[in-house]
Amino acid sequence: MIELESVPELVDPVMVAAFEGWNDAGDAASTAVGHLDREWKGEVFAALDAEDYYDFQVNRPTVWLDGNTRKITWPTTRLSVVRVGGDKPRDLVLVRGIEPSMRWRSFCNEILGFAHELGVEMVVILGALLGDTPHTRPVPVSGVTSDADLARTMDLEETRYEGPTGIVGVLQEACTHAGVPAVSLWAAVPHYVSQPPNPKATLALLNRLEDLIGLRIPLGELPEDARAWQLGVDQLASEDSEVAEYVQTLEEARDTAELPEASGEAIAREFERYLRRRDGGPGQGPGGHATETGDVSYLRDPSSGRTRPPKPPRPETGRGKASDEKGAKGPEDASGSDGEEGSDGRPDEDGEG
């Protein structure tokens, strides 16, 4: 199962992981890793044994036809390598799969075994949670770590979270105990339009990852998909006065909370990103679609047959529920799970969700 002899020696490798399910609101995190794999033409070198970690009644295998031959794809977690050239080359080990149903400690140990054998210098785990954040504003992305030194040197938050967690939180702690630097990046997805895909949240995660690891990530048509997604939600929200009023309430709360942050540091980060993209650099290459279709998906109103965002709770409650379409539940209640957050959509402490 371990095919490390087929993997070339890597240059300053960073492992980037994401898992479908509870920690993947709007499929934003898993889509981000899928985008990296597609843009840089990742080569799969290993897959974890599905029998060890998945309940097939929860995550069912799929049957498909290869010509006239029927084949089965089992739910699993796959590892691939992408080689990123340029003036400052840095290779990535991509981990993409489904949150396991069982044996989480063994699962994390197996992932860490690959990280050790490949000489991984840092593990970055992507996640997304449902939040009280308006779709019209930039997506909040929080970077957290359990390593005090890493928090200080990379301008991250040191996690103080206590409560239920998912595989993202478990894997981060496993890395910490194994002495492997680990960071989690969390994007907040508007709970009133939680259906995947959410290209705007995916784009925000990739931008933050780009800043963190110092690579220019080719975005392809993802910025265009993000704009189309926002315009689509704008149009649908405008058709319902209650939704429009609620979005305005979220906008006001967000703008008030973030007024002190519209400052030099945030502007400097955006300017540095602009300069990197203008001048080119590592990772420059052809673009591609961030999602298979680029379509905007919403909940459907069965009474009218039209597609529209689900009606949110009244502004005084400001909480929403959602479940992952694949069967693994997302963070169901931000106030009572590890995705707890405030009115600005930022995760509470480490943003577990």
C-alpha cells in the first residue's frame, strides 16, 4: 500500500489536507485541495485501505462502467504529490478524502507515517464551517495552531477551543504530539446558503494558503466562478424581503466588527498578493475550473419549484442548520459544536467546525 519508492525526493514539502463531511461546509475545503491537484496535475501514490476506516452504510461505494466492465469505487483517502517549480520550488503532498467513520487515531498515525517518510516540514489542514457571515463580504478565514512558536512566527491564533471536534482537530493535535508543525485554515460559509459548491469560500482558502506557504497558486476560472456565485445569491436573496433584511443585518454587524481591521496590515497583505500575481512566480501556469460544472447550487423550494436559498432564521436567532449531501453531517449548530462563532462569522478560538 505504501508506494514511497515511486515518489521522487521532494523539495521543502508541505502536506495540505482536507476531508469531506462535518468539517467541509459547502465542500469548500475539499474543493480547494481538488483544485490544487487538478491545476498542478498531482500524481496519486497511495490510498488508505477503505475497510479500515469507513462504514460503507454511511459512505457507500459507487458503481460505474468502464466500457462494458462494471467497477466499484470505494470511499477512501488518497495521497498525491505535486511538483511546483519556479524561482523558489516547493513540493506539496495533497491528502484528500472523507472524514473516517472509525479508528481515527490509527488514521492519523498512518497519515503522519507518510509525512515522516516524505520529509514533510509542515501540515496545513483546510476546513470550512457554517457561520453568521454575509455572502456579500469577503469570506473570513482564520488560521490556528496548537504550537505557540508557530502562532507567533506565522501570525496565527493559538487555539484555546474546548468541545466536540472533527478529524481536522484530531489530526492537528496528532501532528502537534508528533512534533510536526501543523496549521488549520478555516473558512466561514454563510449558513443561509450552505449548499455546495461555494467557490467564493474555496477561493478565500486558497488565497490564505498562498500567503502561508509562499507559493503562487494558479486560480484558473475560480475568481469568475466566485463572482457568478455571489451574483446568483444576490439575485435570489433580493426576491425575498426577509432574506434581504437578514443579509443587511449581517452586513452591518460584520462591518462594525471589522472596522478596526480595515487597516494597514490587511491592505498590505492584499497589495503583496497583487504584486505576486502581477510579477508572476512559482506556480504560474494554465488555469482550470475549480468545480466540475461551475454551476451555482441552492436548496429548492418544493412548493414553487424554483431554486432559491433556504429561508434563514429570524435575525435575533442568527443560527442555521445544514447537513452534508454525502451523508456525513456538517456542523449543525454553530453555538453548540466545535464551529462556535460570533456574529462576525469568525470561528471561536480555533474555528473547529
